[in-house]
Amino acid sequence: MLQFARFTLVRALLAVLTLLIVSFIVFTLMEFVPGDCAERYVAFKNTQGSNITIADIEAERVRLGLDKPYLQRWGVWIYNAFQGEFGDSCILRVNIALLLGQKFWISLGICVSSLILAYMIALPVGIISATSNNAALNNSLRLVSYLGLALPNFLLALIIMLVSTILFGDSMTGLFSSEFRDAPWSWDRVKDFLSRAWLPVFILAWSATAFAIQTVRALMSDEIDKLYVTAARARGVTGGKLLWRYPARHALGPIVNSLGFDLNRIFNELPIIAVILTLTDAGALLIEALARSNDQQLAGAIIFLLTGSIVGLNFLTDILLAVVDPRVRSSIVK
């Protein structure tokens, strides 16, 4: 128990340190963007016909704390970020926490659902592909996997939209239909959301599933011919009991460790899918902040929240592996 507690504490400290390092990198990149929030706000006021002077710009910098030293501003930013407060958007002049609101959690839910769907398919298919002697089955599964890797998610989204429009007269874009877009949450709105959210979940899971199948297949193929599996087979252990008790158990360790990486890869694809499917989520806001409005405050908040989610997932998977396999925790705390 003491060993497990030490392992958990070390992993928690590493997670916090990772977040601090990432926050410093994100904040530094925000600083490198030409023009600060004061200048952007003043430029916006100019477009509204306001007469802005240099003194107005300096006063805005003081109001936003931009006249403070760099490290002090980073310290204030990260302290507020850990409390879920990221200040105001440079362009929209709206509190970022209120602007993101449920959008980030909807986006994270879509990505996590895609990850779960990908592995629900990839685990059994990858194991079957690695252990089956049926050439036709193996080649078929391999073809499906290669197709998932070769066909980009955005192209799949466009194909589905085109087919849906031709057959049903509905492009299936957006997370809500027009009558529920701005409505308060209710059971009817939840059902409307689920009737549309499956599409981005399926599209994002497309390539993730293909990649995961290849990973599971490679790990199982590597484990299944090892000596300890041969010895278990010689003792009379066969079938599913042999697979799940020996090679699958050892192969699942690296797969669990890769969940954070896979979540990051799925979220990286979300902004493009959000543009194609006209989703009003954090992915769409990230594209708007990075490519259109250059709103570094909003982009930094989204990136930090995503990093926090990935670090949190990695922490949970490390704890899960330590519970399942005592060798994991003993190797860390020696």
C-alpha cells in the first residue's frame, strides 16, 4: 500500500509539473503573437468609429496588467487557469470561461466517445486478426484497416454529407437542429443532440480505429509467439483463456499507455471536422481563434484545457496499470 501511495504521489507531481511546463510554453507562444490584447481591442474600437489615442492603448495595457513583468504575468495566468479562469477574449471581449462553457465539455465528450468506440472495435478485431489462420478474414480486416488509414477524416465527412443530402435532404451538419440550437437543456434537446453527435464521433473514430487495430495486431503478434505463451499452451491452456490470460494481458499495457496520445490525435482532427460539419464547439472556436481572429487568449485557454485533459487521462491510466500490474509501480519508486 505504501509503495502504491508513493507511486501515485510521484505521478501526481509529474502531472502537475507537466501542466506547468506546458502552460509556460503556451503563455510564451501567446506573447510571441504580434500585437497584444490592448492593441487588438483598440483596433476593434477603431472599426466602430471610436477615436483612439496612444494614451488609450497604454491605459488598456495597464488595465489588463500587460505592463507587469513577463514571469509575473505568467504566474497570475497559471494561478487563474488552475481555478478555471482565463480572463477575457482579446477579440470578443467576453469572459473565456463563460464563452467556452459547455462547448469544451461537449468537445471533450465527443473525443472521448470516439476513443471508446475506436477501442471497442479495435481490441477484438486486432486480436482476431493476430490469432486467426483464416487468410480471407485476415486480408479483409487488413483492407478495412488500411482504408481507415488512407481515407482522411475530412474526406469521409464530405462523403457522408453529400450522400445524406442526396438521399435524405439533410447534410447532418451542426450538433443541434435549428429548433434546439439555442434552447435550454431538456430531454428533447439531449435526444436531438445524440441524433447528430454520432456523426462527428463516427468520423473521428474512423482513422483512430484503423490505427488502433494495427497497434493491437502488432502487439498481439509479438506476444503470442513468446516462450511463456508456448509454455502455457503446453500445460493445456487453450482458446480464449490462453489469449486473455497471457498475450492479451501483456499487450494491453502499451495500449492503455497510448490512450492520452490517441485522445490528443483525435482532438487535433476535431477543428477540421468542426469546420466541415459547422459544429459550434471548442474545435470550431480554436480554428476561429488561431486562423481567423488571432485571439491568443482564447486559443491558449483551449490548448491548456486540452493538455490538462490529456495529462489527467495519462495519470488515470498510469494508476490503472499500477493496480493491474505491480511491476509498474515498483519500477518507478525504486
